[in-house]
Amino acid sequence: MPTSTYQGLDVLYSHAQIGARVAEMGAQITKDLKGEKLVMVGVLKGAAIFLADLARALDAEATFDFVAVSSYGKGQRSSGAVKLIKDLDEPIEGKNVLIVEDILDTGLTLAYLRKVFLQQHPKTLRIATLLDKPSRRIEKIDADYVGFSIPNLFVIGYGMDYAERYRNLPDICLMSPDHPE
């Protein structure tokens, strides 16, 4: 599956592959909007780079907003509880809303956000995720737009991190458990 090596990391998807897929996603979202405006809501921090590229791939009037969430609990595993740390700046009632996420795995965060946003009565609410890890799903939720479906791998780059590192890598890389710090 990996295509090459970058800084000792195996590249799962190159920047060129990501760019081509984001362009395809942007074209589909544009078509689905039928000329209407869109509010793109990025889930911080991981989705920021994807949101910027996806916005440039749209042929539609779009505004941005951001939310930050946390799955809190002890240790490295989520407790299953999701807490909103930064809410939307503007109301979304009556608007076309696209939640933009870097990776959909357990589904806990996106299910929580969908529930919270639907209470605000948007005109439409859709989800775009760059990566989908269906094998990790706990909460039943699907994205309307998916960049790539991947197996249960730990990935970094293109906004995704390990301990806040590697977000700036242009490619999506595999992080092996024995990778040096």
C-alpha cells in the first residue's frame, strides 16, 4: 500500500493523490449545492488543511467556521464522551452546512456534532471526511463525502498529528509503533 518514504515514514497518499481526490470531492459538493451558499465547519485542529484545500476546490460561495471538541478520559483511549471546547461563532439555522473532518473512525465526534448542529435547524447538514476508517466505528454514522477509505492504520500528516507533531507534512504517512520520537 505505501508508495514511498518521507523522513523515514511510509507515504500512504501523496500530496498529488490527495489534491486530485480533494478536487473530485469539491466538484461533487459544488454540484450538490446547486449554486447555493455553504458554511464549512472545520473540526480543529486536524481538518484545517483539508478544509482550506476543499474550499479552494469548490465553485460556490463558502464561509468558514470552526469547532473544537475533546474526547476526555484517562489514558490514550477515548472515554466515549465528547465535550465541545469551541462552539460555532455564527448561527447555522436555515443554512447549508458541511462539517469538515480529517478522519472518521469511531464516529463519536461526528455523531455528537451532527446531533448538536441538527438542533440548530440548518437547511442541510452534510459531512466531508478526508479519511474513513469504517473498521473502528462505534457510533453508526457515515460521511456524505469521503476522500479515502483506509484500514485501521495510524496516520499522520496533512493536518493529522502524533502529539501535535507532523501536521505540516504534505503527504499522509503511516506512523509505525516503533517510529523514533
